[in-house]
Amino acid sequence: MSRASLEKRPREVAAMFDEVAERYDLANDVLSFGQTRLWRRAVLRAVDPRPGQRVLDLAAGTGTSSQPFLLAGAQVVPCDFSLGMLRVGKRRQPLLQFTAGDATRLPFADGVFDAVTISFGLRNVHDPDQALREMLRVTKPGGRLVVCEFSQPVWPPFRTVYSEYLMRALPAIARKVSSNSEAYVYLAESIRAWPDQAELARRIQQAGWHRVAWRNLTGGIVALHRGFRRDDH
Ligand SMILES: C[S@@+](CC[C@H](N)C(=O)[O-])C[C@H]1O[C@@H](n2cnc3c(N)ncnc32)[C@H](O)[C@@H]1O
């Protein structure tokens, strides 16, 4: 059983997701008390794809985060570097165009997507600033970015309870539903080490995105950040 360290070495991260791939979606639903469905609906509303638009869903894993875009009539490209996650995704959702690729060196030409989104992925990327610059490069002028990621609960008493739940209960519950409970120790640690809403907004802006803003979901357990590529015309 493998668990990536907070250095997030790409090979360790990919190997960890390869191992959890089969039970990843089930574990997500159980551990989030079904909240992932609400979060995915909020991502879809924020991206707001028109039929025919090209959407890149980066760090797409098994494609569960990509499916709402397909159903909305967009041409969605799920991209991930864990072949294990891609394999499970392709078996379950053969209609999705799964693509292998590293977020820091995307296998796409400049300016080809109307929107780029990443759900619960950016925190796992070894160089998230480089990934944000790559996402900007492949987005059309005027196109948009939506980042969905765990964040900081905004109400301080809840923040304390939440980190207790995370650090103590999560790996124990995960042992029952996941094939690799160690991965959930990494999950808890990586959430605690991740920048809060304002700091992530600053880093998105620093990568070159414009009109950056965020909104909290479930009291700030998750935040949606959005940005736009400046329209050159
Ligand atoms: C928690 S899963 C999220 C999957 C999906 N987006 C979802 O919402 O269910 C994180 C994914 O990020 C991928 N990942 C991490 N670092 C990556 C990188 N540098 N390039 C591409 N994918 C990466 C992992 O392989 C994993 O599938």
C-alpha cells in the first residue's frame, strides 16, 4: 500500500491513485456524506459550458468530474497521469475521451479550450503554479478556469471540529471503504497544508489569470475559484 508524501513526487502520487482507482468513487461518496454530488453540480454551473464547447477536465481521474460536461453537450476531454484511474474510467464511461497527460506539461496546443477545470486535483500536483500557467496556455483568449478544491471552513469553531474529524476519523472510516487507507492519511495532511481561499486566489492571479474570484461551498470545506484568460481582441 502506498501513500504519497507532501513533496508530492509525481511517481508516488500516480502510484497512490493507481491503487485506489477501483474504489475511488465509492470512497468519495461515503467520506463526503454525498456532498461530492452537490459540489460537482456547482462546478458545472460555474463552468457553464455551451453545447459544442471544448472543456478540459484536468486531473479527471475516473472521469466522474467530467461526466456532467458530457451530459451538458460539451466536448469534454478528461486528462490525468494515473493510468490506473484512466483505465477504470474508460471501462465505466467508454464515451469519454480519456487522455494521459501531466498537468505541468499538457499534451495540447495553445488556446484550444473554451474552459479548463480541475476538481480535487490541483492540491495533488507537485507544481501547482506551473499547472495554472499550463491551463492558461491551453485556454482560448476570453476562456475561463474553474478550480474546485478543499479549502478552509470559514467559521472558526467548525474549522476546529473539521480538522479533528479529518485527522482522526478519516483514515479509520477509509479503512472500511478503501483499498488503501494510507491514501486517506495523505488526503487529510494535504488538505491541512493547502493554501486558504485568499492565498489560492493570489496564486491563480500570479499565474496570469484575470478577474479571479471564489465562492465557498459547504461552509468553506470546498471552494470554487474562477478566473478568465484575458481577451486579446
Ligand atoms: C482526487 S483525484 C480527482 C479526480 C476527479 N477530478 C474527481 O473529482 O473525482 C486527483 C487526481 O489528480 C491526478 N493528478 C495528480 N497530479 C497530477 C498531474 N501532475 N497531472 C495529471 N493528473 C494528476 C491523480 O492521478 C488523480 O487522479
